[in-house]
Amino acid sequence: MYELILDENYIKKERKFFKKHPELLDRYKKLLHILRVDPFYPSLRIHKLKGHLQEYHSISINISYRVIVNFIIKENKIIFIDIGGHEIY
């Protein structure tokens, strides 16, 4: 089981995101559940980012929206960084 870490800064971004996109909330909750159990589950479409975000990974909420996370695999922790569309890259 992985520990999901959402700091205050991320939670503010998350609230703002779901005010604009409440239809994605159920899908997001499912994503969090899957992520806790198996962050490499195929439907998450996780991939390593490039460029200035190369230390992070992206997880798909759907075709248009992503969550950027930092994995600390040794300690089974996943730190959430940002949520939004492709503009967060």
C-alpha cells in the first residue's frame, strides 16, 4: 500500500480544479484508490515527465486532465504536486 501525500498547496489547487470540473470528482476518487494499491496500474497511464519536470510523473484523470506526482518508491510515498490540463506541464 502506498501513502498519498497532499499538502496544503496541492489541496488548494485540487479544490479550485474541482469547482471548475465537478464531473471528474468520482473518476479522481477512483484514481486515488487505484494509486494507493498499484501506482503502475495501466489505466492510470503513468509516465515520467521530461524537461524541467523530469523528476516527476504524470497520471491521467482522463484524456484532457492530469495529476503531477513525485514518487518516493523506497518509502512507498506518492507526493502530489499539481492537477490540471496540459498547461501544468
